[in-house]
Amino acid sequence: MISRWVNSIRGYGTGYAWANQLGLRALGVVYFIAFTSYLVQADGLIGVNGVLPFAEWLAAIRPRVEILGFHHMPTLLWLWPNDAGLHTALWIGIVCSVLLVLGFAPLFSTSALWALYLSVTLVGRTFFSFQWDSLLTEAGLLAILASPWRWRMRWRAPDAPSRVAVFLFHFLAFKLMFLSGWAKLASGDPTWRDLTALTYHYWTQPLPLSSAWYAHLLPLWFQKLSCLLMLVVELVFPFLIALGARLRTVAAVGFIALMALIAATGNFAFFNLLTATLCFWLIRDTAWASFFSFCGFRRLARLSEAGAPVRAPVRFSRAWVWAPGLAIAMLSLVYTLRFPIPWPRFVERAVVAVAPFRSVNGYGLFATMTKTRPEIIIEGSWDGQKWFPYEFRWKPGDPLARPRWVAPHQPRLDWQMWFAALGTKESNPWVLNLMVRLLQNEPTVLELLLYNPFEQRPPVHIRAVRYEYRFSTPAEREATGAWWVGTVKDLYCPPFQLHATP
């Protein structure tokens, strides 16, 4: 038994050539979605006339950054700090993601994608502070270490990745899933401990699908069982990654199934697809061969069978990975071990130094469950008496509007409106910027909305009313056709206007 265990350690990380081939290409798909989604919103969110113009912000912080060092804000947009530079970075990212999907210049593509996505998300600030943005940046850094040093990846003879790179992808999958489960229990939220969290989740999540309305009606015993199974997948399955290739495949299947179920009722951008992509590196080539054979892809099955030709990688392309790989592993361990540990000073300094690069992170999705659903409805008026609401494209507003599917695209303004409703206008000053842009009838911002009631001329007054929303009951929906029921809670922002009336 001991000799078998020793042999398994020696063989760790071998047999993942196809996992690496498919994983890198799938990561290219995720990057393509992320950059494209960013491109169609960039002007309205952070453009020169957007809600949070990034060029003004960079100009304001530049003197301080010059003193501290540009590594504290590592964005390439320092070189071209305007909308044209942002658009160029996004288009280059789209091109590089296509190159990676096609398998061309993988090392160059992954390096450029990591640097570009880090750059454009940093200047996005509030609108690009989601955990899956950090997850994509971290996965992108590991992809650089896993990329073969060749001008093209070939299906017939894929390159075997470094064992260190494989281990880091395994560690990332473990860290993401386990910390997400641990955060739920460590938060002290009673809904996770009594397994009632899902009775709130379906209608309080940021952008639910219409299927969430039906899922909310499932009996309590089913909701509790679903919550228990989810916690098992997040807290137990990650440890299967360390127990051999077969159990590692079981963990991958469990993670992918969980992502599919989450995606079936909610819009969570590219998070589900990215997590499933990370699972590719958990599946050995022999398992991929069985999968291809089962799906009828006989040619791929023959190529991926044990004994199929695997291209010997350039020796240096695997040797250089060890130093940065071990450093990343050490930093990941710091983020994974949540209890206080007296780390050496050089470790603490390293954590602080790499933090601005968002490439080694801790995770904790849905640590606490929201139990109410406040919604901000922005209204405009010409006379201060009769008010007309703006309608957002995806977030709940009109109670009769059916919750729609939008993922893997992420409408970031709609998402941030969900967070803003949980706080105050003082803690979310960008909401006031948004309202000012609406008073100006700014086209780039209005393009982010579904309906502008002031197309002919801009409003004079604007306000924000906070409502309490909930899913309608079956009886209410049958009677009115409404998916939501909303009642006024308070005035989120009192009426104001750009210029005082004479």
C-alpha cells in the first residue's frame, strides 16, 4: 500500500495533456465572453461621459501612485488613459482570446489576456469588483504557467503541462469550492445551518430567471435537501481532489453539476462556465477518452486514449514554472488557511505586494443570505408632481416583466443596483452619478437601460424610491400575470435637479 501511495505521488500531474489542451481553449472562450461583455458596456459605465469615468480617476490618483509606485495600480491604461485606449485594450483582448481558442501562440495569448484583463478591470472599480473577475485573473495567471512554448497547439499531439501547473489548478479548484462552503458556515448565518437558505435564494439573488419562480415553490424538505447536497459538494468534494484520479473526476462532475444547477435559476455571468472550465484540469486523459467515446467523438477518443502520441514539451517550458509556481502555492495557502497563523514576515510582505494584481485570492461566495429584496426604482419628472420610472434591461422593475436569461453576459449596472439597494446613497455615491447622467439624457448611459421615458427632452427632477419586492404567489400571478409584487419602503434619494429654478 505504501509503495502504491509513493508511486501515485511520483505520477502526480502526468496524463493531463488533453485536460490542458481543452482547458486552455475553454479559458479562451471565457475570456472572449468577458471582454465582449465589457466592450458593449464600457462607455456607459466608465467612459468619459459614463457613470464613473476612469480617465478622470486615473488623472486624480496619478500623483499619489507615482510616489508609491505603479505596481500599486498595475494597469496598462496608464500608457493610454482615455476611451480610445480602453477600446483598444478590449479589442486586443478579444483577438487574443480567439487566438487561444484556436490554439495559436498560447503563451503569448495567455500572457496578454492576463495583463489586459487585469488592466481593464482595475479601472472599472465598482463595476468590476466581483469574485469571478478575480477568479478569471487568477486562472489566467495559472494558464500562463500551463501554456506550451509552441506557436500552435495541435489536437493530434497535445503538450503535457508541468506538474506544478496541474497542481495549481487543482489547488485553485479546491480553494474556490471549499472556501465558498466554509464561508457560509463561518459567517454564522442561521439559514445555512438550518438549511433554509434556498428558501430565500431564488427570489433574493441579483438577477433570477423565471425558472427561479417555480423553484421557489418547491416544498421545504426539498429546499433543505438541496442546501445540504450543495454544502456536501462545496465542503466534502474538494478533498476528493487529493485522493486519486478517479475520485478527482467524481469531484469535477460534482462541481460541474452544481454549476449547472445554479445557472438553471440565476444569471451569474461567466462564473459557472469559468468554474466548469477549471474542472477540466481535474480529469485525466483516460477519462477524457471515455467521455469522447461515450459522446460519439471517435476520432478524439482515439487520439486521447492511453498511448496516443503526446508531444514532448520543450524542457525549459516546464522547468521555469517551478519558482513562480511554488510562490503562488505558498500565497494560495495563506488565503486558504483562515485561522490566525504567525506567518514569517517575508510571507506577509509577499501577500501585500501581490494583492494589487488580483492573481492570488480568497473566495467566499454567498457567505450570508439576504432575506429581503429591496429594489431601487429611479424616476424622473418635468414638473416634480408626475413621475415616470426608468426601466432597466435585466433587473426587476415592472412586476409584469418576466425574469429573463442573460448569462454569460453580465449587465454590470443592473448587478450593482442590487448591491446599492442593500445600502444607502452615501455608501454608493455612484448612484448619484448615474442619476445626474439621466438628467443629462447621456446616450451612452441610456443605452444600458431598457426604457427611457424622456426621449423627447430630459427630465428636470429625478429621485430614487426603494421598494420591497417578492415573488408573486401562484394565485397572484394567475390573477394579474405579475411575477413580482412590490411595495414602497422608503425614499432612497430625495428629488433633486441639476439647476435650481429661478
